[in-house]
Amino acid sequence: MNDTPLLSARNLTIGYKNGKREPRIVSEALNLDLWPGQLVCLLGPNGAGKSTLMRTLSGLQPALSGEIIIDNESLVNLKPVDLAQKLSLVLTERIEAGNLTVRELVALGRTPYTGWLGTLSEIDKEKIDWSMGATDTKRYAGRRMNELSDGERQKVMLARALAQDTKLILLDEPTAHLDLPNRVEMMRLLHNLARQTNKAILLSTHELDLALQAADKLWLMHPDGKLVSGVPEDLVLNGSFEAAFIKNGFHFDRNTGTFTIHKEASSTPIYLSGKTNLVFWTKRALQREDYIVSDDPVLPHKIEIIESEESPVWIFDNGLTTKKHLNISELIADLQHIKKVK
Amino acid sequence: MQISSQSYSNSRRLIIIGLSVLAVLFFLLDIMLGSVSIPFGEVVRIVFLGESDTTAWLFIIEKIRLPKAITAIIVGCGLSVSGLQMQTLFRNPLAGPSELGITAGAGLGVAAVMLTSGSTASIYAIRQLGVSGSWLIVVMASLGAALVLSMVLLIAGRIKDNVILLIVGVMVGTITVSVISIWQYFSQPEELQEYILWTFGSLGGIVQYHLYVLSGVVIVGLLIAFSSSKALNAMLLGENYARSMGLTVGKTRFIIMASTSLLTGSITAFCGPIGFVGIAIPHITRSLLGTSDHRILIPCCCLVGTVLMLICDIISQMPGTQTVLPINVVTSLLGAPVVIWVIVSRNNLRSSFS
């Protein structure tokens, strides 16, 4: 089962044909493989061509050249109904069918299998039940789409894709309108689904840290259209990750795996010491205020954080006097004057 | 959950039964009421048994009122299903045969028939042409409707914005109306009068083979619509999703367009441009039944359309008086407030399309 990829692209060129003019090539010479049981995240800055690639792979847009093979058959030879039994989609666009109940919408996923009037068989009903169970959407089966929150809607759309019973699921920015807990939930769900059902799941996303945690593989699209693929950790360590998102005033911290809004170092260095989690948050506040946090204890400006019984105390030493602060807000207000002095 | 879906389908069944009863009731009422009033019992006897002691009543009902009531049913079914299909196809609550200029396109087809058949021809003269003439009108009006619809779809394919689409539809409709106006400008006053009478709409005067032609075409259109209800359901999620679920979107669009053009074209050819039925009835039906499933919506649109058109026809006859109001005036007077009521009270537009 695991010896052939479910989807592979060979020497693929994607882009837009524009009448008689030269086609606008977004990306070329792409060689991609998607294996069963894998969750792959497609990452890249805005405008790199993530959506174009997703649209091309799902057959919504023709490839300029090259070949896409889905389950041992070429995409161009697949009839729409056959393709619909191999590949399902979750799109970014908000669907506008508020009058449909959740169950009715999930049932639409069975469209490729039902007869001319769309009557559901027992097998169809089983599949619908299973996919609603897997996505935890049974609770609101009878509710209407317009009564759901964005997070619930997105799960229903995933349930619809699952009901379509395909080996491949492509999701275009499924986490775009969701808040953080829902985003985490969605990624966890997709990760588990890939493992448990042996489906191949490809999603494009802007959630770098979530993708780093959940994806089995990353496809990184560079702004110039080059695509690098690999295990997330490898891509971080070999610098591909930074290269894809290179921009001024923007810094990828390999130690934490997060991007920081990094400004040009122009201000006073401060030595910071204390308990780890207190130092972490204080450091963030100081960095936002353009201070450089250093671990050199001989600096004239020092902050020491002492955790007393009830609450922590920040002690600021500017070389001449020391001052106690009970929270970060006070500390920052006090620090303003060393900015002005300088 | 199980209980709530049970009660949904139960109340749905009640609504459908209620609508069917109303449809039969208003059908009989429509035949009963008019400038000459005929007792209810006699109406039932004539309609179901085809016999009466008063030959005048028999004649009035068989030759005038029965065809008119049947025409009202055909118009109610055809226009509302055509409007429903367009609202789904364009994913726009404001789409409808008259709103997007489809009716105007059908009018252009009718005008073309009149132009080519000589300056003395009018819609009433065409009706005298017999079977071939009525087919000619249906074909031309459907082609006119299809022309406008495909123009709107062609532009709509490039532009995904609903508001722009609606503006395009209105503009194309305006162009069509202007073309008709040019023809009107160069016409004789009596033809002009005939044309203006046609624009008021009329359910009467469609008898014998004209009625067979009209009902045949509308039934074909309705069957096409019903058989594409699975595709229409998939289209609710938008074209991309529909395609990903195995739909050939181009083919589906063509089928829906064909059905819409047949329905709107044939009805407009015979009855004139009847407004508001196409846009209002799908909304009322959706609001009544609380569903977007076209397998239920299409038959129910027919029921609601039938009931409302019969009511409109009864009002237009002004029972007890000798006056008859144009049907188009009545549908607009009744339809526009209904649309406003639906939007305001049930928030229905928002729930179906956003």
C-alpha cells in the first residue's frame, strides 16, 4: 500500500494562460509526491503561488505543462466523477448555503456515489455518520449552517470532504478564519485522520508553528516559485525555512521555532536574570520596546526578577540606584527615562 | 436531534398537504368567480363531470375560465421554478427571470417574430397562426431568453461578484428593452397599443393547441429542472465544490440554462412579461419549508406558485365587477410587499445565501 504515492507531480509547471500572450508562470519543474498516511503542509509567503498549486493539483485549473498522477491515473484522463471519488476538497471560500442543515451539507459529499436524484443508500448514511463522528460534528447535525461559528463550519466542511470517501484530501487554508484554539483543534484532527485512516492530506496554511508541529512533511514555496520539501525539522536546521520567509525586520528564531518582529538593534542593552518563565515574558516586553536583552552581567543596566511568596518583583538597577516594580507595566514606564537620557 | 428532524419532516408534510388543499380550493374559486358568478356546486360538477344544465355556464367555464386557471397554474409553476434555478445558479437572492433581463430577452424574441412576419402582425395575430405559429413564438422567445441568459453568464463567468453580476444583468436587460423600444418607435400606434397590452400580461385567450404547446413546453422545462435537482444541490456550495464532487459544471450550467429559457421564454411569449413571481415565490417557499434541498423545493415552488398565481388571477378578475386588472399589475402589487416582508421578518435572504 505504501509503495506508490497517491499523488505525484512530474515536471509540473503551474501558472495562468492569458489569452494569446505569454502564460504567466508561477512555478516550474515541480516534482512532488504525496504518500498515504501523510499530513503535508504547504507553506509560503503570500503570492508565492500556494493557491495556484492547490488549484492545479485538484484539477480546478489546468497545468501549463508536466503531469499529475493521482492513484496511478493521469489527472487529465480522469472523468470528473472518477476524480471526485479519489480527491476531495475543502476550500477557503465561505459557503453561502445557510438554509442547509449540517447533516444535509455533509450528505452532499456523497454526490459522486448517489443516483440521479441523490437518494442516500444505507452505505451512504453509514459514511455520513462516520465522518460526522470523526470530526465531532454530530452534536449540531440538525442545526443550520448560518447558526454555526467559523470553527464549527470548517469542521462541517471537513466532514463533507470525509463523507466523499477519498484517499486524498486537499485543504486550501482551512485555518484561515479560525481563532487559535480552533486552529490547533483543526490541525490535531487532520494529523490524527492522516494516521488513522491512511489518507493523504495536503493543506496550505499560514500557521508556521502549527505546521512545524503537526506536519509529517513540509512543502515550502519560496517567493520565486522554487519549492523545497522535507521533514519540518530538517528544513528549519538547514535554513530553508528562513530563506522562504526572508524579509527585513523579521527574524526566525531557530531555538524556539517562531518568528520574532525584530527591529534594528539601536537601544540600550539590559541584563536580565530570574526564573525562566518570568524572564521569557519580561524579555518579550523589553524586545518590543527595542531594548536588547543580554546575558552579560557587567552591563550598567540590570533587571533582576525575584519571586516572592505572592507575586514576583522586578528590581531595576541603572548603575546608580535600584527601584522595585510590581509588574511589567511599571517597569517599562520606569525604563522610558533611560531611553530619553540616551 | 432525531426528534427535531422528525418534527421538521412532520411539519413539512403538513405544509405540503395544506398547500395542496389550498391549490385545489383556489383553482375552483378562480373558476367560480368572475364577472358572471357561477355557484360552487355547479363549478365542481362542470370541472369534474363536464356537464351542466346551463350551457352558457358550461361554455364560460370550458372555453374561458378553465384554460385561464390552467394557464395561471402553468405560469405559477414555470416562473417560480425558473427563478429558483437562477437564484441557485447565480448564488444570488436577487436573481430572477425579470430581474436579470431574461423576460426582456423573451420579449425580444417575440418582437422579432412580429417584425419578420410583417408590420401588421401582433401577438394576437400570431395566436391566430395556429400550431406552427405558437411553436415559432415559443422557439423565438426561448432563444431570446437563452441569448440574454448566456450573455449574462458569459460576463458572470469572468466576474465572480454577485453585485456586479446583477448590474450586468440589469444592463443587458436595458439594452434588450432599448432594442424593443426602437422597434416600438417605428411601429404603428395600433401595434404599439397591442404591444403595451401584451406587456401588462394576460392569462386569458390561450386555448386549445396553444395551451397544449405551452403546457407541453413548461412540463418539459419542469422535468429538466427536477432531474437536475441533485446538480442544483451541489451547486449550492459554489462551482468549485460542485466540480470537486464530480459535476461537469459547464454541462450543468447548460442544462439549467436550457430549462430556465424554455420556462421563461414560453410563458413570456404567451402571457407577457409577468414580474415578481420568479423572484418572490422561491423565497416564500424556502422560508415556509426551511430547506435548500431542490428535490423538495422544486415541487413545493410549483405548489406555492400555483396557489399565489390563482390568488392573483382571482384578484385581477375583480369578482362582482365587470373590470379586469392586468395580471402583471396584480403580481407586482402583491409580490413586492411579499419580498419585503420575507426579507424583513424572516431574515430569509441572509440565511439562504450567506
